Amino acid sequence: MYERFYRLRERPFALTPDPDYLYPSRVHREALSYLRYGIESHAGFVVITGAIGSGKTTLLQTMMRGLDSQTTVARVMNTLLEPRELLEAVMIDLGLDADAKSKPALLKILGEFLVNERAAGRLVLLVIDEAQNLSLPALEEIRMLSNLETEKSKLLQIILIGQPDLRDKLERPELEQLRQRITVSYHLEALDADETWRYINHRLGRASIGAPLEFPRGVTERIHQRSNGVPRLINVIADATLVFGYGEERSEIDEALIEEVIADLDATGVLGPRPNANRHESVVPVVPAVSDTFRAGLNATDAAFRTTTPTATSASAFVSDVGPAVRTAEEQKLARELAELEQALRRREQEMEIRERELAEQRRVLADQYRLLRGQPPAQPAAAAAAAWPPVSPTAKAPVAPTAYTPAPAFGSYHMKRRPSLWRRVKKTLLGTPEPILEDSL
């Protein structure tokens, strides 16, 4: 388009992240130093955040270009994944078979691969871009992957790259264990006015064939004012400026042209609202808030819930720290979850009562069997102690009198009668001598 007119090899302000055009500003140099330190020291998690368009991906590409052949990299860019899908994405990027049906099988395959890589002297690096989109279970899955280690070192080095929303998620109490494992953290700030001037002319110089085209200081000041120092918006404005200058055949860029360009971009909505490049927090509340009406209903449900389950945790305590407004769908979802929890607890109580009755009956039967073996009559239930036994048959004409219970002889007291010896039988036949009551030792 305008490359030949301005003697450029290619478009210097393309939006694709090209490491060749990375301007080594102060914040980008510091971020690269943090990344290199985290990798070389085999630290825990490395977290790099920055506003939209601050150059995180370009920085990441530059870092990966500087890695040696002894580093195996798995990179995940689509982070709208469930925990198992995230694990499969990591394995696919490493060239492993992710078709196993069970999660333990996947972890076994991954663990064996990491051990083999470490035995070969290679470092395995997991880089997750756009990490702010990860759900809390997915972030917890990443923490569990960091547990793959030997006695002396980690088998997997993890780098999280994301927008400021990632820091909000990492501050959640549910991710306390993950947050404690972060050893390197850095936030990319926006470029100031001087760095914006150097950034624009650095890119023009990299793309120029002959004498480089330069934007004067007044033009870059205006670009910085509108872009707030965000590199992506700087690229959009600078590229549109070259297009306008080419259309009007202007070999030099002046302030009048840049004002025309910015006005046109604002009119068409290309630039959008003015960004806040130094934002560290998320624009969306991390925890959905709860309306006053729903809170009152929740308190009523909590009172009934405590009546049926005195030891249960308060339902209102679950949302004690949330704010003042939430969508109706979220309120209904939370109410359904509380109702399902209450029903589950009631079913559990009923099952426990039935089980206790069954155990009591089993204990009674075992006690009766034990008494029969010891030669004692079985114990009668308290309710049937005064009733006749056995019960009267419905078809009998007269009640049957209960017979006296004759206990069985004890096992140890039963003796078999010994048969007289041959000599005693002969003696009794010949002599007619009666058998003595107490036999001698013959």
C-alpha cells in the first residue's frame, strides 16, 4: 500500500506480534529480565500481566525466541477450557497422546514424559497466554501440575501471561496455595510520552530501506495523548497516519495530519473509549453481588435451614462479603443450590435413622443367638414381655398353653455314657455280681 511511497520493506505498525519490532522500553526490558530469571532459576510460577495491547504477546514471542534447544515449550493460547480440556491441550502441544479415557492415565503419560525430559537434561516450560480467562478449577488444575517434581527440582516450569483480571483471580481465597507459589510477578505499565516517540521511530527505522521516515515530537505527543501509551493503539493511529499521508501524497507527517487522522478514527469508533493503561484491577467484580431483596429471602431460607440441620453452616455466611447488585439468573441459581443442599441433608438424615434401626435389630438378633449358645432363654422385647408365647394361631380353636422352657445342657456338661468293658460283662454273666455304682480302676 504505502510501503513503496515511504521506502519501507513492510508495514512497521502491523498488529501481529513480531519480536523484530519489539521496542526495548524500560518496562519491557524489566519484564524480559524477570522472565529470564524465573526460567533460569527454576522458580515457581511466573506471572506477567499488562493492559490490553500492552505488548505481552510480543514480549512472550521475544522470550521464546531466545530459548535454547534444551528447552521444551508447551504453549496454550485458547484458555476457555475446563480442567481436563486444559490438561489435554498441554499434552497435545507436547506431542503426547491425549486419547486416554481416564484422567489418571493422562497424568501418568505426562509424568513419564517430564521424567524422561529431565533425564535428558531438558527443561519443560508451560506458557499459558490469556490466563485471565481460566476458571478457578482450571487454575487449581495448573497448581496440581506444578506438584510434578523430583526430590530436588520441579519437572514443569509454568508462566502465566494475562490481563489485570488475572491478578484479581489470584487474590481469591480459593487460590491461596497457588498464590504462595508465585515467585516472580511483573506488571507491564504503559509507555510515557518520550518512550512513545522512541517506540514509533524505532519501528519506522526497522522497516525503512533507505533514510528512515520520522514522526516529529509534536505528532508523537498527540498520539501518546490519545492512546495513553498503549502500544496497540499507537500502532493503529500510526498506521492510519501513513495511510492518510499516502493518500494525500505527503512525504512528511505533521500535526495537522495527525489531528485529522485521530478525528476520523474517533468518528468511526475504531479507537473506542479512552483506555486506562495503568489499570491493575479488573473492571468486572470478581464476586457477583447480591441484592437486598435476595439477601432477605436468603436469610429466611437460612433460618429454616438451621431449624432442620442445627449443625449446618449458615447459608447467609456464604455470601456475607458480596456487593449490592446481581442478575436475577444468579440469584435463582444460588437459591436452587441452597434448596438442593437442604433436600440432600434431609435425605441423609432419613437414611441414617433407617440404618440405626437396622443396626439395633441386628444387635438384638446376635444377642439372642449368643444366649441360645450359652443355654439361656432369648430376651423378649419390652413391648412383648407380658404377651403369651407362642402367639395364638388365628385358626386355632383354643389357646395353646405355653410349655416350660427347658434349657439345653451346657456344652461342657454333656458326657457320653461309657459302655462296660468285656471283662465286666463276663463277670456279671458268670457270677451274677451287680455292677457297682462307683467303678474301680479295672
